[in-house]
Amino acid sequence: MKSDPIVDEVRKVREAHAARFNYDLSAICADLKKKEKDSGHPVVSRRPKLRLKPTGS
């Protein structure tokens, strides 16, 4: 399979970020949430769509 340089770079950055937190998923998520909050960009959180069950009538 041919290597994609962009995908390789993203994986390298992701690996380095995970290593900074000793691969602790809770710490990684907390850091990403902090970065999201500190960015100042609006964050859209969409509620799940309500799926109605057919009534049969």
C-alpha cells in the first residue's frame, strides 16, 4: 500500500500527543477539551435525532 505523507504526519503528531500523556486516554481527552475551550472557536454540539418507531397504523 502506498504511503500518504499527510496521513503519516497526522499519525506522527497523534502518537507524540498520546506519548506526552503516557497514553492515558482520560488525560488525552481532558487536554483536547481544554484546547477546544481555550481556542475561542464556537463549538457546535448537536443532540441526537429522535427516531420514532412506526405505530403500525
